[in-house]
Amino acid sequence: MKFKICFLTFALIFFSCNKNEKDTTSIINSKDLKLIQNKKAEVGRQINTLQKELKILNEVIFDLDENQKFPLVTNVKIESKPFKHFIEVQGSLDSDKNLKLYPEIPGIIKTIHVKEGQKVLKGTVLIELSNEGIIAQLDQMRLQVKLAKTTYERQSSLWKEKIGSEIQFLQAETNYLSLKKNIDQLKVQITKSKIIAPFDGIIDELIADSGSNVNPGVTPVLRIINLDKIKVKAEIPETHITKIKKNSEAIVFIPILSSTIISKISSIGNIINPNNRNFRIEIMLKNNDNDFKPNMTAKISINDYENLNALLVSQKNIIENSANEFYVFKLDPLDFEQNKYTAIKTYVKLGKTSDNKIEVLEGLKSGDLIIEDGIRQVKDKQIVKSIN
């Protein structure tokens, strides 16, 4: 009955407004100020009447529309799924086979057998130092050894026949053996006059030129490098040492190449750096295309936690109160046909966070429904209507 009255009232006002619109136009065209002012007052009264009628209409709609009585929300179902948490650190690329080679003996570079960028095998002669002086010494030493050998053999024969003194025999023997050792040392020096590749690799840089005077441990002559395998080095705060192990999953991202590699930690340092309280890790990477270069920067994500049956909730669906407690609104079914639920404030214990998802350790179970949209307008134990 109330609805019918409102409908008739609205109809009368509508037709009245159409008529008044024509009257208003004629009054405005008359340019009569007093008449226009009176019309303005009349329109104001009509507006007040319409506002009252609108209020009545809203009340009727609220009585008839069930949706008006309950807050409208959306829900999400909680399901268990695998969850991995990663920490992120910065690292850099390096190679174990990246060496500057130095001569083992002093000398002058006689011949350079390689060029920059050339691939070489292990054992290849790369550079030869001038060794003519050593060879001359060796020839002279061989003559001395020949004489010392003859003297030693004769003294040995005489001593066997009890001719001569024992001291003469011993002196000849010592002299002969000593000269033989000198020959061995000179042969080693001749070998050291050649700089040989310690591993398969590429000549990255020729540092010294032919004719340069070089000294061991002081003058580098070239750099040889092998990039078949590259390692990523990084330092991790000691707070993570109990959670990161050898073979832990590691995702390496190299920004300059926009390249991502999934690998594992190959080694972990056993010492905490006292200066920054960090420990060292290494990750080995294959470098088949030689794209990775030493000293490139890398962003490393290391798996430090995993739960195969985690309950994950979006961060926006969790509310924190002034006591630093966290809660969600769990939905208890009230009327399935009308999608009506009771919103229950449920406190939760949280775990790790990743990609705007938080692990819920306590308070929820798989299959629970919680409020997603509309969570801020809901109170504990309030009846709500879900629209999804």
C-alpha cells in the first residue's frame, strides 16, 4: 500500500513538473522580476517536496530489496599449495681460470708465439725468454762434468787398488756429483725460460712486448682466461647461515644481459667476515656461449624456506590492529541460496611473505572462505552477502 501511494505521488509530481516547465519559460520571457521571484520560491517548495518523496522511495526500496540490508562483499577460498621464500642479495661474476702469467726467471722476451684472442691448449708454449746465456753455461758445464767423471772413475780404480788417499777419492766423487746437479739446475732454468699455458683458454691480453726485460713476480707478461665455467660470488648476512645450505636453489639474474639462470649453491664459506658479519657463497654457471664475463653484476634470489602445503593469503585481506595483532574475516555459511554469511573476526599467526602473499601458520585451514573486497566495512559477527 505504501508503495502505491509513493508511485501515485511521483506521477502527480512528474506531470506537474511538465506543466510548470512551460509556465517557467513564459514567466522568464515576461521579464517581470516579481513574478520570477515568486516562481523561484515556488520551485524551492517543490524541491523540498521532491526530497521528502525521494526519502520515502528509498525507504520502500530498502524494505523490498534484500540486498540493501547487508554489506556486499566478495570472498576467496583458502587452499594449500607449495610455497617458497627467497632472500635477495647482490653478487658478481668471476672465473677460477683467469690468470696473469709471470716469468719464473729474469730475462728478456725473445719470442711471443700467440696473439690476443687466440685459443690455446694446456701445455702450449706462449712466450720464450732469451736463454743463450744459460745454454752456453750448460755446454761449459757438460765439459766440466765430463772431466770430473773421468777423474772420479780413475780415483775410484786407484782407491780399489789401495793407491792414493781416501780423501782424494771422496773429493773427486763430490765434485762429479755436484757438477751433475748443476747441469740439472741449468736444464730446469732452460725449461723455465718458456712460459706455458697452465690450462685450455684464450689469450685475453698481451701485457709485455718482445724485447721487454721481465722479472719473476714483478712483470706480468700476459693474461689467459677460460670462461667455460663462471662462478657467481656473493656475501650473505650471518643471520641466514642456518637456512642456506649447499645445493639450495638459487635464481641468478644478470641485468646487463636480461638473463635468468636457475642453479644451486655450489659452496658455502666456513668463516664469518668480522668486518661485515657476512659469509661467502658461490654458484657455478655453465657459459656455453661465453656471454658471461668476469665482474658482471648479478642479482641472486636464494631459497631459504619451503612449505609444500602452505596456506597463502593476499596481504590486502589481512588487517592489523593497534595491538599488532593480525586478523581476517572468515565467512560462516548462513543461507547458501541467498549467499548470506556471518563474518567472523579470526586472528591468525603469520609466516613468510613473498609476492604480496603471506603464509598463514595458525587460524585458518584449507577450504575456509575469507572476505576479500569490502573487508573494511564489516564488523565481527555481522551478516554479509557475497556477490561472487
